[in-house]
Amino acid sequence: EAINLFERSGVKEGAAQAYIRMADLQITSGESQRAVEALVKAEQLASYPENQWQVWYQKGRYAEMISDPGSAILHYKKSIEIIEQIRGNFTIDDLKSKYIEEKVKVYDRLIFLLMENGESRSAFSYAERAKARAFLDLIGSKKFQVGQSPGHELVEEEQDLRMQIQTLVKMIQQNELGGTRGMSTTEVYAELNRSRQEYSRILQRIRLENAEYYSMINIEPIDAETIADDIDEETALLYYWIGEEFSTAWILTSAGIESFKLDLPATGAKQMVDYCRQMVRRTAEFRGGGDWESGVRLPASAQAKPISAKEQFSEAYKELI
């Protein structure tokens, strides 16, 4: 019904979003033929990046469903390519975390498949890109104080245009189209596209004229080889990615990079973090007077022999490790 309404009204992007949702449901339920039909329709209708990245993501999920990991990797990479060109998507606070979470899923599936395919260095690169992208999305609506520093006019222009993009996206998110602002869906998307093109042009100028500020608003992750080249022989760096179904750890040294897949999904990691936080808090809680050596603390069970804060901290530390 929603699709018919969008199509009768000529709202192609709304129809595309409906077909994307339909494809998502069909892939989840294993309905391959109907999923293909919905994806074909969605791809035909989607012309804006907010929908295009989702089409490629669902195509990746479909490829996984039919056991074609090679195609899935290519589709996820295309989705991420589009994601990383999008700016100014997050203006409503309660939508930020949800939208970032949706995009991180694309990286998560790609990292999983790359690790399964033995491409640990490529997986590391995409893990770092995911973190950088999430950080950019979180700071997207913030303005930085630049004062009267060299090139401040260009920086102010960048920030004003970024806020304009935020406003346009907010209109879409809050469904203000065709209301008091008097702008149709087509007009808003056209203005958003124009603003983003202008923003990209300004970014290129900032990159040449103000490298320090550019590094703050356009994070470019360093690859593993570059990091390894800067590490001395006595240093090792640990990087990690906590995914929905698994976790991956990379150890970087001057000799190269090693990777490990861990049977630790995000839910398990969260439970462990919560437990560790509780243990840390318990070491700071006294039930009675005294100092570090003799101050009495009672364990949560209240049955064991009272021990000092120092002894309790030692026990908690062992559990944390």
C-alpha cells in the first residue's frame, strides 16, 4: 500500500525506501525471488545516496544468502563507498545512534567476510574507516571556534554550509516537506545535492589552504603498513573490532601485522564491560572507616571475612585481568 501511494504521488525516493524495506524482510525470511524483485525496483528508483547505500547493502546480504561471498564483498564495498561520500546526515539526536548503527552493519559484514577470506589487512583498513566515519557523524553538527586565524573565512563558509545541509536533512527526517517551508520533496533533495557538491568543493580548498582544520573534519585513517613503519622494535599496538557476531584483534609491530578472530560478539563484550565497571566501582566503596591498608570492606555476599580495600582491590584487579 505504501509503495502504491508513493508511486502514484511520483515520490520515487519514498517508493525506493519501501522496496528496500521489503527486500530486507524478504532476505531475512529467505524469500530469494521476491527479494530480487524488490532490489531491482529499489535500484531503479533510488537516485539519492541515502537510499543507494542501502540498496547495495541489501544486495550484499542477498549475495550472502545465496552463498556468494565474492559478490557480497563487492556490494558491501560499493555501499561503503557511497556512505563515505555522504555528509550531514545526523541532526536529530535520538536518530544519530540508530543511523550510525545501521551504517556500521555494512562495515561489520564486510570485515567478517574479509577475515573469512584471509584478507586481514583489508579488514583492518575497513575497521579503521568505520571508526573514523562514526566519529565524523557524531561531530557533524558541531562548530569549531577558529577566531581570526588564517583562512577563517573559508572555515566559516564550510561550517555555515554544513549547518545548511543539516537543516535540509532535518526537514527530510522530520517529514516537513511541503509544509510551511513550501518546498517539495524534489526541491529539498535537489537543494541537498547542490549543497553537498558545493561542500565538497570547499573541502578541497580547505585541504590545500588549512590542512590542520581539514584533518579535524575529514578523518583519513592510516593503513597498517604506515603504522608498522613508525613502530620501534620494543612496541606493539593492539587494535580491535567488536562485531555483531564476532570480534577481531590485530597486533601491529615493526615486523608486521597479525590478526585473530575471537568468539566474542558485541552482546558478550557488553556484558563483560558492564561486569568490569561494577568491579571497578566496588573497589572504591568503603563500608566503614579506615585507611587503604586497614579500612574494612565487605564483599557483596556479606558472608565472607571482611577485608581491607587494598586486598579487595587486588582481588578485583585479578578478576578484571
